[in-house]
Amino acid sequence: MDIWPPKKRSEVMALVHSKDTKPEIKLRKALFALGYRYRIHDKNLPGRPDIVFPKYRTVIFVHGCFWHRHENCRAATTPKSNLEYWSPKFAANVARDSAHQKSLEAAGWNVIIIWECKLKTNLSSVISDIAEKLK
């Protein structure tokens, strides 16, 4: 049983964005300030990576901990209502993420996954890790 009526649930879910999220924009601004230039949401790559560095053959996905099931993260909770919807939804998200990562790696791309919780708590560490991988 959902805590909201269907109309309210629809309004709430419509506010969930798949691209240009706050964590993604925060990371892009920090990388740009350091002089990195990139492309965003390349339609020609599996999974439409959030950030693409063609020069380095590297892509970045900024994953929300809830939607992409970050293990051992407090934000990766499972809703108590409507489990018959959420369980397959989360499993499909994780399987899709894995398939995209494997496809990109098979095509010679380096894949970096950045978790939303890490961006919130330690942006400078995330940036230095990315810079190290782009060398």
C-alpha cells in the first residue's frame, strides 16, 4: 500500500530526473573548473554516460544510491510499500548498469562509477581520484 494517492505519487515521480541531476552538475562544475573538458550524455554510447572524456576514452556515471542500489549505503533503502514493483525495478536497474559497463569496457572505454553519497561527503577526494584515472 502506497502512502500517497496515485495522483500525488505521479507528481512526485515526475520530479525524479535521469540526467542533469544535482550531483551530476556539481561534479561537472568541479571538473570544468579544473580545466577538464568533456561531453555529456553521449547517445552513441551504451547507457548514455553522464560525462564522457573522448580524449581519455573514459566515461563517468553518477549513480544515485537509491536507484542504483549502492551496497552498504544508508540511502539505498527499499520502500516498504509496493515491493512487487520495487524489487524487480531495482534488479533491472542493477542488471542494466552492469550490461552497459561491460559493453563500454569491451569497446575499450574506462568506466568510472561515482556514487551520490561520495559526492556529497567528499567532493575533493572524488575529483582527485578522477584526475588520477585520467592521467
